[in-house]
Amino acid sequence: MERGGRRRSEPEEADKGRMKRTIIKDWKTRLSYFLQNSSNSNKRKSKKAGKHRNYFRPSPEEAQLWSEAFDELLANKYGLAAFRAFLKSEFCEENIEFWLACEDFKKTKSPQKLTLKAKKIYNDFIEKEAPKEINIDFQTKNMIAQNIQ
């Protein structure tokens, strides 16, 4: 039910379904365009053994896995580049940059480096008018600001 007690009509639900299919189709089109126009070929060999999936252009089957497992997409340099291109087209590429910065932060062991990275993440992504400000709620932003001090 919608606000005001109205029920959604079947045409509205059908429109939502069509819109979702259109978005998925658009994403697949963008992804296939990226894969077709990649400068690297499938036959190019990796210099590091055991990590070929990060260096080879992905097969269509591997790219299809990206729609099922987000971690697969982010673990592959082509998947990450495709996702970054998609976010850029949607004017929200700061989200993947924030996520990558947080992943790097989680891997950091040194307390001094942790402090520096935390402040950099805060300055770049969280504080008001940050150059790559992400969209988070006011309460979360305030809690982070208090913790960073």
C-alpha cells in the first residue's frame, strides 16, 4: 500500500517491472560495450601465475558471474573498471572510490597509518563539502566526525 492508504494498481507494478528490466538491459549493454572495446585480448598472458583472472580479458561466462556475485566483479580489474564507468555515467563514482579506500583501510596494520588513512577518508569523502562527498545520513556523519576527533 502507498501513503494515504491507496493500493498500487497493477499497471504501476507492471511499469516498475519494465523499468527494472530496462535498467538491467542497459547495464548489460554497457558491460558488453566495455568488454568489446577493451584494448587487451583474451590471448595475452599474465606475468603473475595464479592470478590470470585479474589480467586476462574476461570471458562472457565470467562477466555473467558478475551479475550473480558482486565480489567477483570487484575482484576483476575489468569488472571494477566497468563498474566504475557505470558509476561515472550515473554521477556517483565517489562511491566505489570510498569503498576501495575503506578496503585499503581494513588491510592496514600500523596504528599510525590507520589514523592517517582514517583522516584522509574523512576529509575526502565524509566531511561537509568534501571533494568526493558521499551521501550518508546526518547521524552517521556526526558519529564519524566525533570518532575521528
